[in-house]
Amino acid sequence: MAEAQPQGTGPQGTGKAAGGRSAQLAHTGLRPGWTTGACATAASTAAYTALLTGEFPDPVTITLPKGQTPSFALAVEELAPGRTAAMAGVVKDAGDDPDVTHGALVRATVRALPAGSGVVFKAGPGVGTVTRPGLPLDVGEPAINPVPRQLMREHLAEVAARHGGAGATADVEVEISVDHGEEIARSTWNPRLGILGGLSILGTTGIVVPYSCSAWIDSIRRGVDVARAAGRRHVAGCTGSTSEKVAVALHHLPEDALLDMGDFAGAVLKYIRRHPVERLTICGGFAKLSKLAAGHLDLHSARSQVDKGFLAELARRGGADEALAEAVAEANTGLAALQLCTAAGVPLGDLVAATARDESLAVLRGAPVAVDVICIDRAGMVVGRAEPRGPGEGRQGSPQR
């Protein structure tokens, strides 16, 4: 289990900020946990260290994207004769989040490769393989997402530099596996997405933020109150840390103007309806905001789904021919639908943003708030925008649904 709680700006931060995401997270009172990506990074770091030195660091400390330095105890370790391979495993602690992977044993087996090979990732037992397009990984790749891959590469490079001598590089195969992962994956969306054989290794911050609906909605309300008390006239409701970075970069908002909306778009809109600010920016992933555009106020995958038929109707409105619209309706994911339209010059991202903005205005019921919407992809690139619009400024026609 992980032995250190996040520090600084993580879920249990220093508490110095009067508002914004850090204070909002702390206000929930829930214990954060660690992503499968953080666990895989810790396990691979320990295994590679043992491959080079013959000793496993225990606990093993890693540095997460936002600077937190948690330590993880090793649950299992094994060094092959002649140091041909090393394996280390970490038990995932999801904190107070009801995560299906809580308690799962994440293993990393590291083997040396010829010089110049770089880091090669392999799906071991319990980790899935991508079999359909529309995900941030190519078909045939192990389901280890881009951020965890980068985090592992960085830590393995540090181990190589520390123990491999001057100019040493990490040329290794990293096999990630999860005990009973294939069984656990049946409780996830992986089979529907074409990720077969097990779980995905996920995480953009390394931290699992626990969600209690009542606690999170209360923290959103507190965030709005803090922003208003500070005189903020422009706030941003963001679905996660990547969208928060985009909103800050585009609008230069201070921390106490940032609301960690998560999946609770309705909670933000309804509270701001009663406690207005001059402007609300909603920023989030394309797929999540397509749910808002379709009229869903709870964006959690267990309670609302991306409606590809709805996206097809939006694409038709944007000039898509029938063949493209049908392809959108049959797409594996919202991202795949977006990619099809982008290649054809159909502005599906802008259409989703505009429709989500209009749905938000409808929930605001004439409150004196101007709303703009920013859709991003998984890498944080803006793929759709809708300029600010206030009450009574007209509504674009939405597809029938």
C-alpha cells in the first residue's frame, strides 16, 4: 500500500489556498488514492533498480506530474538468476473512492534490451490490448495510457542515470500485469471499447480523487461562494486537471476562480443559477461535454453515455454527408467520431461546444451569466469552442433526441 499521502497541491494539500481546486478537494474530507499508472511507475522503478543493482528499494518513492512524492511499499519482488529480469509489485490503494481496482496487485517485470531499444511496453496477464480505433493508443498496443508511459520512461531514465553509469539510457522491456485483471475488467467499460484481455493502466495526475456525490457537490458550492467573496466575476468549471490547465492558459484565471466540476455539471449550473457570476467557462473532454450537449447533467460514465446517434445528427448539421453521419453513429468512441469529422472538415467539436453552451443556458434559466464552452482531447488540445453567450441571446437549434 502507498505509505505517503499527496502533498502540496494534491487532494490533501497544504490548505494555504482560500479557494479553487486544492481547497475544494480538501473540503470533501475523503482520503485520496493512487492510480494504476502511479502503481505501475513505482513497481517498474523498483524492478529496474533491482535489475541494475541487485537490490529492491522498499519503499520506492516516485514523483508525480504535479510534484507530489509518494512512497509505495512492495508487496512482491523477484530477481531472476543472472539478473535477466526483475519483478516488483504494488497493491493499489484507491483511498475512499469505490474503485473496482482497489486492492489489485499491479506488477512490473523489467528485462534488458539491446542498446538503443528504448523503453518497450508489453501487456502482461490482466492488462488489456487495444483492438479498435478511437482510443489514444494504436490498435495492437497494450492498454497503458500515454501519461503513465511517460511517467515510467522518466523514472526509468533516472534509474539508468543513477545506477548505469555516465551516458546510460533505459533500454528495457516493461511488462505490466495485474493479478485477476481480466476478471476485474468485466466490471469496466473496457470490453465495450475493444480493450480485451484485462484492465487499462490509467492516470493523468497519479492520484485517485474520491467522489462522494454529496461531498463533491458541497465542495462545488463552497468553491462558488469563495470565488464570489473574492470578487471574481469569471469562474471556470473544469472536468479535471487537464481541462483546468487549458482554462487557466486561455483565460488567466486565479486559483480561487477554478471549480473542480468533475462529472457534476448540473451542480455547478444550478448553484450559479442561484448565486450568479458574470461569466462561466465550462471546459472538459469532448466526450464528456457531448453528454452535456445531449442534455445530461451528470457526466459520470455509470450514469450517462456518449450518444453517437446524437453526434451523427450534429455532424449532419455541420455539413456531413450521410456516409459520414452513419460512420459517426457507428464509431467506437466519441473521440473516434471526432476524428472522422475532423478529417472531413466537419466542425463537430465546435458544434458540441455550442450545443453544450446552449444546454447550460437553459439550465441557468435566465440568470445573468454568460457561458462559453471549451472542448479538449485527451492531450489537452482544444478541439471545439463556443464563444460567450448570455441569457436571451438566442439558441442554436439542437438535433431532435
